[in-house]
Amino acid sequence: MEQMCNVKNRSGSHVVYNIPEIGVRRTFAPGEIKRLSFEELEKLTYQRGGMEILTRFLQIQDEAT
């Protein structure tokens, strides 16, 4: 079973990223929360600007939140 977590856009603007290898394009509205796999988040770190998106704009929430 794939591990999932909630990811929130904590910025006041839209956040968009692409991961061509797995055919994913995500758009987050301000404050929007999406349920994503840890695998997708790991693949995002390999994309240009991916680490900046994760550290500056998105908030990874655990199950207790």
C-alpha cells in the first residue's frame, strides 16, 4: 500500500509543478490541500525548482494534523 500525506499550499498564490516521468501536473490554489503519495513528493525533489517549491510554498502535513 502506498503511503500518502496531505500537502497544503501555504502561500497566497497558485503553485504549479510538473513531473513528466510519471505524467503528473499539479496546480494548488492558495490554501488548497491535496492528498499525495510520498513517492510523488520524492520525485518532485528531482525536478528543477522542486526543492524550492517544497520548502517555500508547500507544507507536508502528517496524519495527526
